[in-house]
Amino acid sequence: MEAMNQTEGKCNGTVSRRSFLRTAVVGSIAAWLASMGGTVAYFFWPQKVGAFGGKVVAGRVEDFPVGSMTTVRDGKFYISHVPEGLLAIYWRCTHLGCTTPWLADDEFHLPGGEKLHGIFHCPCHGAIYTPTGQVVAGPAPRPLDLMELTVEGGKVVVNTGKITQRERWDPSQAVKV
């Protein structure tokens, strides 16, 4: 048998078993470290620009007629066009944080006989809110929160990173259009 060439780890022009295994193990460790590094980088890389936590273009002003309620899923809010103007209402219940859906066909009878047609009704504990986000029943301590809403060039832009808590509905909270 021929003597092995110690500098190259080859015998008769072939790779030795020891050299092959060493390369395979080091390569496997390098591939695992690279995949772990990629996973960590992906975790910290921002995934959605223009979604919750940033500015979201909800649509054109004409897309929101008076009396309408529009769900904007990317921003986790509703655009409510009340007679006083536009509101961007955060869909998180102020009681325990459940997602509070808009139920256009539901009715609620206020004390005194007035009837609300179309309400926010929290499915977790039964809080009921008006189209302005004002709480009228249930355990919620205050109205639904508002997000900053501006009209820029005829487009409704909502800053979902700026959420405002409020104690009650005030017509000055609506953005006039």
C-alpha cells in the first residue's frame, strides 16, 4: 500500500476518511450556526411597514360616507364617520382587551327608551359601545380608545402608534372633513 501524503490527507488521490468526517462535521456546525443567525435576524427584522404601530392609509375621504363604519384590519381599527367628522377607533375593548366587533344589525335600548341601531359589542364580557366608541353598558371603564387621524391630500391616514385614551365622547375628538 502506498504511503499517505500527510500534507494533503490523501491516499492515491482520494480523500481520507478522517479528512472527510472532519469537513462534514465542521460544515454541519457552520450550517447550523448560519441558520440560527438567520432566524435571529428574521425575528428582529421589521415585517410589516405601514401596518399596526405605524401610519396606515385607510382610504379616500369619499370612501367613508356619513353614518358608515369601516373595518381596517391591517391597523386594527374602525373608521367611524359620525355627523361631527371621522374617528379612528381602536378595536380593543377597554375592559380586558378583547377584539370588539362592529355589529351593524344589532340594536341596544338605552335607558329612557332611545334605541341604538349598530353597536360595538364585546364578546368576552358584554360591554356595549356606541358608534363614537362611548361605553353604554357592561364592565368597560371608559370609551374605546382613539388613534390619531389626519386627512392628507384627500386620503385618510391613521397613526396606529399614537393611541389616545379618553374618559368620554366629545364632538371635538372627531376630525372634520
